Amino acid sequence: MCHQTVGLLAGEIERRGIATTSVSTLREVTEKVRPPRALMVDYPLGYPLGRPHDAALQTRILRAAFALLSRPGPPPVYAEFDGVEDGTGAAGVGASPAGFSGS
């Protein structure tokens, strides 16, 4: 689904009282649409959860996105996925990961 559609839907869902979070590969679009919460990932379009068949990485990305739900502050709340585990099994947020190859 396109970044603009997801952002607009997330905003409407939040206005109805349900918290949302999303994963974005296009920061510039996400910042224009302003969804309530978004995790920015440095992966190619079509690969918001990283490499195919890498369940551990995909789980870390999802945990980092869900962690945004508990971040303080009014929306929008954005963070960069850094891919580094913090010892709890959840990935941290910070600088974007490098060296992704889409295969």
C-alpha cells in the first residue's frame, strides 16, 4: 500500500481513538502526510520489513514499530530503525542500517 494512503488512514483511525504505527521507506512522503507514528527504515521500496526470509530482522522491525506506541509526546512521533538489538530481543531506534541487499 502506498505511503500516502497508509498515513491518511492512520490519521483517521487515530481520530477515532485507536492508536496506530507504521513502517516507512520514504521519509519525505511520510513527513508530508504526517501519520501519527512511523518507523523509518533504510530499505528499498517494497521491502519495509527488510530482507525476505529474515524472520529475526522482520521481528525486530515490527517490535521497534510497536514500541513507538509507548513513546511520549503528541503525534507525529517518528524514529529511525537502527537494527541493533538491545538485549531484550527488541531492536533499537536511531541511525538507519546500512548494507541492505534486497535479495
